[in-house]
Amino acid sequence: MSVKVCKFGGTSLADGNNISKVAEIILSDPSRKYAVVSAPGKRFSDDIKVTDLLYTCYKESVETGDCSETFAKIRQRFHSIISELELQFDIDSILDRTEKEIEENKDADFTASRGEFLNACIVAVKLGWEFVDAKEIIFFDKNGSFDEKKSYPLIERRLAKAKNAVIPGFYGTGADGRIKTFSRGGSDISGSIIARAVNAEIYENWTDVSGFLACDPRIVYKPEKIEVISFKELRELSYMGANVLHADAIFPVRKGDIPIVIKNTFRPEDAGTLILPSKKYTPHGNIVTGVAGKKDFTVIYLEKSLMNSEIGFARRALSILEREKINFEHMPSGIDTLSLVIESKYLKNGTLEKLVEEMREELSPDYIRVLEDIALVATVGHGMAANIGTSARLFGALSAAGVNVRMIDQGSSELNIIVGIDNADYEKCVRAIYKEFFGDKNGK
Ligand code: ADP
Ligand code: ASP
Ligand code: MG
């Protein structure tokens, strides 16, 4: 029988009422054999996610050894879930133990993982399914990366023994034997890993929107929905900030050629977005598939005559970053110029000044300039390479909207064009690109 793995996000599991909807969805299709769940998310816009409350508990435990005040809020959330679901389940003994462990362990990852752990226990009881703890089947290696060689056989063997199972997302066991989490939003990765391990027919990712939209719905009112998108396009868009799906969630399923579908828990009848391996994907008519972006980057721009003939210039520039353990996002270059685009959060407390000084000394550039408060916006689509004039349209639209382009990077995949603009122009830029390629029927 074909197997579907379904992952439900925080909003889908934020309260008892929503968990009932989730249970209905899961049980309506017997091929949904394994469910991966997030911690309870926001119930209303200024609500606090359980994961965020847990990070506060961690901080309080480190600072004062007592997290009881914040933990009481978490306790309350789980109590209301249990009573809304009318479950006979003694959650208090698990909560008491968890609070004690958080205060004693003083471990950020362990603490953060408890939202998924507790919610998975509840969903398992609600469904009458087995609970399989992620710590027994998902492992990380000593570099902190997912250890597929160790994990896949364990997952396969363990789940083969379970008719159905609920598995908490977001965490596994680190090389030191302690609980380790993925980065935020990481339950998407857990779901993808489980789907790959059981060779699922499809990985269903259930969230609070009816699919991947052509741009962030908080910027453009009701943007077009993307019906089908390739793994490559999705990777570009999610990496650049369209975080409907964690950018790293693609890798496990991609290796197994397993499609993903993004579905809406609150409108399960909607088709959602189908994400296909590139070889199974036939480009649709649109030139551009989607637009996404992120704020708060810094660009270090280096200029040096005959840079291109100076062997090792780029390597030396990058080795300065490596020495300081700083990641760069992009490195657009010209004949005599090189720009390094870095997330500003890595350059605080004098790090930027130190880097610039080291570059000045070790690279002797003719000119070095720093642009701060830069946003990056990526326009992504397989159709762009084949359509002459796409960049002319893009830059024409930005100029008409009065957006000053500070940096351009055309990805070597010809799948995207990335522009660097001032943070302040971010929303304007996304709207202008959306309007140019999708029309202004929904432009705000
Ligand atoms: P979950 O808790 O289910 O994992 P997330 O909050 O991580 O859900 O992701 C869904 C949210 O992503 C949506 O509510 C939406 O606000 C936001 N979002 C950002 N960009 C896009 C996009 N291009 N398409 C759809 N949703 C987007
Ligand atoms: N609960 C975790 C977070 O808020 C993981 C997830 O929801 O995917 O980031
Ligand atoms: Mg998410």
C-alpha cells in the first residue's frame, strides 16, 4: 500500500479545536500512516508560540534557576488543549517532569524540543496511534548535520513495526547523546526525513495557507497561488525568505524523488501546491514563478585594478571570512570588483570593522566600501532564462517604482535574479516585481 507522510505546523495544532481538524484529516485517508507534528503555534496574531515560551524558560533557568512563571503559561496551553479535546490523559505528570528537567538541564535545544514532544504525545492519544520519539530515530553527526547513514535504517526498522505513528518534529539526538534541534521551522525537515526513510508516495506539508504563493501574502494582498513548482525553484524561494517550507526540507525528499504537497489544514479541499523533482516538472507558461526576499544584509564591496589577473584574490578574501567563521550569502563579481554579501547579524560588536581592516591589510584593494541595511529580493523562475528581456522588465519596473538598485546578482543557474536594495525599499520592491510579472489584479 502506498504511504503518505503528513506534517502539521504550529498554527494547525495551536489549540484543541485545530487538533480535532487535524485528526479528521489524518484519519480520512488510511494511507496517511505517519504524522509529524510541530509544537502549538499562535492562536491569534499577538499570541506566543510554545517554542518561544520554551526559549524564555531556558533563559530564566540559566539566569535564576527558576522558570515556573513562564512554564505556567505552557502548562495552561496544554491543559486547555487536553480539555478541548476531552481526553483522559494525565499530562500533568509529564509536565511536572519536563519543568524539572528544563530547570536542571539548562540546555537550550532540549528545552525548545519539549513543545513538539508534548504535542506529539497528545496527538498520538487523540488518534489512538503509537508515539515514536524522534530522539530514538533521528541522529546528528559530530558536525551537527543530519546523520543519514545512521538515521534512515533506524527509522525504517522502527516504523516498520508500527502500523501508524506520531513523531515529534524539530529534534533528534546529537553526537554527544543529547537532544539537538534543527533551526527554527525545522519540523518541515523532520517530516521530509521520515518521508524519505519510508519511501513515501508523497510528503504532505499541512499549514495555514492553501499553498505556496507567488510572494509573501503579508506584502501583496492575495498573491497568485503557485500550482506546481520545481524543487530547484522552491529551494531558491524558501532560502530567500519564503519560509512556508524550511529551505533545507527539500534535500531528504529530493534524494528519493518524493513530491511534496503544501496543503491548508483550514481548507483541506483546496488543491495546494505540488512541488516536483525537476525531472518530473514541465515548466508552466509563467516567466517568473515567485518573488521572495530578506532584510538586513551588509555588502562589502572591493575594487582593485587587474583583480581578475591577481591569482587567489577571491580565495584570500574568502579565507578572511573563514578565519572569522562568517558565512557569506552571495559573491557577485566583475572584472575588477568583488562584493561579499553577509547577513548583518554576524557583523555586530566590531566584527564588521575588524573584517574591513583585515581586508584592507591583506588584500590591498584600491577601494573598499560597506553598504549596510540592505535587503535582497530574488525573482525566481525556470522561464526567465528563455525569455529575452526579463531583466529589462525587472529593472524597468524597479526604476518606475523609484527603487534604487544597489547590487545585482544573477545566479549561475539562470533561475534567479537577485537585487540588493535599501531595507526601506523592501516592500516597494517586492510589490513592483510582483505587479510587473503577475499584473496588478492583486497588487496592494
Ligand atoms: P507552519 O507553522 O505551518 O510551519 P509557517 O508559519 O512556517 O507555517 O509558514 C506558513 C506561513 O508562511 C504563512 O502563514 C505565510 O504568512 C508565510 N509566507 C511567507 N511567504 C509565503 C509565500 N510565498 N507563500 C505562502 N505563504 C508564505
Ligand atoms: N516549533 C519549532 C519552531 O517554532 C519548529 C517548527 O515549528 O517547525 O521553530
Ligand atoms: Mg513552518
